[in-house]
Amino acid sequence: HIVVHSGKQIRVKVKVHIPVDEHPNLNFVGKLLGPNGSSLQQLQEATHTRMAILGRGSMRDKRKEEE
């Protein structure tokens, strides 16, 4: 728990590394997003957070991913 006495918002950033190299046949992004992103939305609402899936394999278009 973080106790803050000022009214300022705190940004906590956590990186979770997904073992893509060890499990190349698993679609981690699809599992995290769920149908139409519903799983990720539910998780964000339940935890009052914002989440982003970044890095290799996170985008459908490989060319955009490299930018």
C-alpha cells in the first residue's frame, strides 16, 4: 500500500515480461485482450488502472510495430 497525504495523483509503472521466446506458439496478446479487448477492459475496470501491451508481437501489422 502507498499512503499519500497530498492530493496529487501517483503514477506507478510496472513492466511485466511475457516469455514469448519460451512459448512461441501461444498467443499472449490475444489471451490478454480477449474478444474485442473485453478481457483487458474488464481487468482495467476492476483494478482502476490503465494498461498497455507493448513490444514485439503486440501489433497486428509488423511494419507499424517496428516504427
